[in-house]
Amino acid sequence: MIVYPNCKINLGLNVVRKRTDGYHDLETVFYPVPLTDKLEATVGNGADGTCSLSLSGNPIEGNAADNLIVKAYNLLAADNRLPHVDFDLEKHIPSQAGLGGGSSDATYTLRLLNELCQLHLDSPTLQRYAAQLGADCAFFIRSEIAYATGIGDVLAPADNEHHSLEGYYLALVKPDVAVSTAEAYAGVTPKKPAKSCRDIVRQPIDTWRDELTNDFEKSIFAKYPVLADVKEKLYANGALYAQMSGSGSTIFGIFGQKPANIKEFFPGMFTYCVRL
């Protein structure tokens, strides 16, 4: 069985408070993006409750045994009898990019196993499993536009036509910079925004530039000026709105018309452009 885990961008991101458990509450709008990895699973000959993982494509740091795909399998195997499964991940979504690629791989593993092994788990149950793997994992159970609060695990559906970017063009640009989550949070002072990003995203897109913010940008841009340069170049190239996605190093631009020469405009960087 083959699935195609997609990534996401954050339309605005506000860190509103630090929790007593050391995590942070935030507010953001998750938006699915059709840039995908390829994940294949086959039932193998090993012992029940075990799995293997082979990796190809973009490099992934760490050991395969520590990959979130393996952790997702082990999480389900603790409560369900699973056969040995061989996973093959072809990685296209860049890592440490603020696109949720690892979270998507993990969550699609839960979805895949649910179908492959006929576990008959419903979406709320899968979301509870996903939340144990990462703050933004639950979003990928449905992978639909959502307003997220808590640590990113409390999801509410979009309920306004301005949430949809259908017909717009999206460009992703990632320089050769890796930003860790811990590094990003270290530079933020939590504060409740005057207006929720959900309310701003409900407005016409031409108002977003002045109001829709990512709290990580100020400190991260100061440390990695190339990211600020990419954002300004996206605007110079005609973007209606541009922002750093999540806590990673991808800058996205939203365009009313197909942007010209994105790859040539950002030589040596990862780029991706799609009509939404």
C-alpha cells in the first residue's frame, strides 16, 4: 500500500503563553500543501509487532529506529496486534523547514496501518494517537484547513470562504538553513495578540501583510538574515503575502498569478510552486 503524506504551511502563528509543562500554547491556521513524500508499506515475514524502515530521497538526520514512522507503528502496536511491516519512505519534503513533513509521515503511517491492518479506528481515535507523536500531527489525520490552538493539537474547522486559497499560487523557498524548534521558541516572548490569526485570515488577502504575523520571525530573521531577504524578494516578485512557515526555515509567498522564474530567482535553494 502506498500513501503520499503532504505538508502544510502556517497562516500566521502567535505564541500566546508558556505552559506549566514547559510547552507553549499557540494560535495558528494550518493550510495543507500538495508537496508530498511517498510512503509504501508491505506486510513482511518478520515477527508480529516489529517493522523496518528504508529511506531514500532527501537526507534525514538520525537513525531510522528513531524515525516518527517507526514510533507511529510502535504506538499502534502497543494496543493492537500488528503484523511485521516493511516501510519505504521516499523523502521530498525538506526537514526542519516548518512544513510538518515528519509529522505528516508519522500521521499517514497511522492512517495507512489503520487501513492495511483493518483496525477500524475512527478519526477522533487516530487524532488522539497522533497527538502523542507531535504537536501538529493531529492536523494530518484529515489534512484540511484548520484553526489550531493548544500546542497545535486542538483543531477547529475553517468556517469562512476567505480561509480558502483556491486559485492562488503558492511558492515555497527554503535556503540551506536549519532552524530547530527549541531555537525558535527561545527567541519568543509569549503574548496574546490583539487580533487572532483566524480572524485575520477571514479577511481579504490584501489585508494580511499589515496584520498577519509569525512570532518566530523577528528573532530568527535577526539570526539568519537570508530568510528576511527571501521574504522581501518574494514581495518584490509580486507576492500578495509572504511569511516564514511555522518554526522552520521555509518562506512562502502567495500570488494572484503564477510567479515567474521562482527557481531562477532563488538559485541554490529549494523551491516549489503550485496552483492551489
